[in-house]
Amino acid sequence: MQRPTRTDFQILLKLAIPLILTGAIEASIGFFSTFFLARLGKQTLAAGGLVGWFFATLMVVLWGTLTAVSVLVSRKHGEKNNKAISLVLRDSLILISLIVIPIFFLLRHMAPIFGWAGQGQDIVHLAKAYLNGLAWGVLPDFVGLVLTQFLIGLGHTRTSMFFTLIWVPINIISNYALVFGKFGLPALGIAGIGWGMTFSYWVAAIGLIIYIVSRAEYRCYFPEMFKFSRLQYLKEILYIGLPMGGMFCLEIGFFFVVALVMAHFGSQVLAANQIIMQYLGMLTSVTFSIAGAITVRMGHMLGAKEPAAAERAAMAGVWIAVLYTAVIAVCCWLLPNYLISLDFDINNPNNAMVVKLAREFFAVCAFFQLFEAVRIPLYGALRALKDTHFTFITSCISFWLIPLPIGYLLGFVLNWQGVGVWCGMALGALAGAFILGQRFTYKMKQCYAL
């Protein structure tokens, strides 16, 4: 293994910090959307949560697929192949033009599915209003994602962060205005979230297009975009991207199943688990941002035929993620009461059981996060090596084949309940980190042999 130098850490952090800030800022959208819908009542909040869950599950496959753009662009940028970058961008835009219409009609007609799943007509009606507005934002959402991945692939992560800093406040303000009828706009209720999201997507997409077209540094990528030729990179985008989308879907689906299992043990166990998940989602986004920086940096170095520098970048990313997570783990072990107190009054006797369970979950979750701090950066490294099919298989193993039977044995048979489920998750993450570590070593040996 190559030992990373100070320069490797500095370059990687320069790429990672804007991505970390971008992820943290984007996470605030879900918080404020929930906050606004809660003011409209429990039924509206339930409908909003239902739509949000189904929308995320549906779209994460497509979002994950389009992240292949940054993988390919980073490799071609390292090769200094501007023509190839132009064709990757062109083919990705053609891809979204092919999928946007069916996705639009699916969202417009998806609400009755909730009724077939046992939801009441009031929930279905509210969900339909939300989805009708959201459907019109699919096209700009995809365009914005492709252009953002293009910029990230070039290493321009600060530009991506700049647009996020503009887009998120517009999103939150437009949601607020359209939900409650502020600034002279109509009060649309739950539909206001859908239309507010759509408005912000269009603003962001148009802003990105204007910015990229007006900047001289990007004009070298335009000539090939408007030439008629075979779709050279469409197949490769799908080959690399679909396993990533499937992996994200598997992981989201797993945590949904975990919530159902926790609910089986009772509302207090579910509440304690929700406290942990509230923090886990925010903290893990940082690790995924580091993985994204690894993908870009390794892509540049592999494209430039510098495998040693690529390996050092991966190792630097793993060390950064582990050190960051170690601080978080110490907080989980030493300060659980403080973390829990942000959601519950820990001195209230009625909350005693939830607080006790949350402390136990935090203790195990700290190990889970430490193992994930190795697994996720290695996933980013293998993504740069275009080895996404293997990472998909590893996610099946580390999130389903190992945690579920072990969680069942510990949680149900040995009656450890929620703690047993978390132990199964931690062991699955450890196995995933080990498997990806072995695979990374093998793939790097292949790179050196070329």
C-alpha cells in the first residue's frame, strides 16, 4: 500500500470540503420541508413523508446512475481528452431526455398506488397534490444533476457548492411561500412543497446552463455536443451507473426494513432508533462526500496514468474518514445524553426507557460508523476504477445477507431486540469493509501491471 503524503491530504481535502458543505446544506431541505408540513397537521405530514419516501426510493436509482458522469469525466479529464468529456456530457443529456417523460407520467399517476397499499383516500388526495407539482421538476432536476456531476468530474467542487448555496435558500423560501401563501402567493398547502421544489430546480438548472455557457474555460467541451454521431458513452454510463443506483436503493431499502423491525419491538425501541438515524444520516453524508472526492482525484490520476498517486489519494481519504468518525464515535460513547437531550427530556421519567435504549444504540452505532468510515471511501475508490458491479454485490452482502440473519438471531432468538439488530448491522459493515479492502488491493495490482 502507498503511504499518503501531506500533499495528498491537502489536495483531497480541497476537493472534499466543498462536497461536505454541499451535502450538509442540502440535508437542510428535508428538515424544513418536514417542519412546514408538520404545521399543517399529522395527516399532511404523513402524506408528505409517504411521498418523500417513495420519491427517494424511485429516484435514487436514477440519481445513482447519473453519478457515473463524474466518474467518466474525471478519467477523461486526467487523460486531457476534451472531446470525450464533451461526448459524455452529450450522451448523459440524451439519456435523461429518454427517461424524463416516463418518470413524469409515473409521478403524475402514482398516487392511487398508495390507496392500493392501504392508505386512506385523504392521504391519497394529499399525495396526488404533492406529486403533481413535483413531476414538473423532474427535467430540471436531472439536467442540474448531470451538469453538477460534470463540474465535480472536472474537480470544480467549489462551483458546485456555490450553486447549492444559492439553490437551497431559494428552495426553502419558495416552499414556505407556497405552502402558507406568503409574499402574495397562493397558499397551496402540501402541493406547495412540490411546486416549490420544481421552481427551485428550474432556477438551479437555468443558472447552471447560463454559467457554463458563459465561461470560456468550458467552451472547449461544446463543439462535439451538437454533432450527430453514435452514442459512444451511453452504454458505459449505464454500465457504471446502474449498479451504483441499485446499491443506493439497496441501502435505503435496508434502513426502511430496519425501521419496520424496530417497530415490531415496540414504539419506544422505534423512537430510540429514530434518534440514532437522525444523526447517522447527517454524519454519513460527510463520509460519502469524502468518497466522492476520492473518486474524482483517483479518476484524474488514473487518467494521467499515475496509479501510485491514485492509490495514495484513496488511502488519504480512508484516513480522513476514519479520523473524523473516531471523533464522532467518542462523542457517541461519552456524550450520548447530550445527543439524546436534543430530542427528548432525559430527566422525564416517561422517557427513561427511550433514553436507555438510545444510549445502547449509540454505543453499537459508533462501531458501525467506524467500519463504514473504511467501507464508504473504498467504495469511492472502486467507483473510480469503474468496479461498480462488485460494490453492488458487496452491498447485497454487507446490508442484507449478513445483517439480517445475524440481527434475527441476536434480536429475536437471543432477545437482544434493537441492540441485536444494530450488532448485525455493525458486523455487516465490518465484512463490507474487509471485502472492499481486498478488492481494492487486487484492482490496484492490475493497474500497476498495465
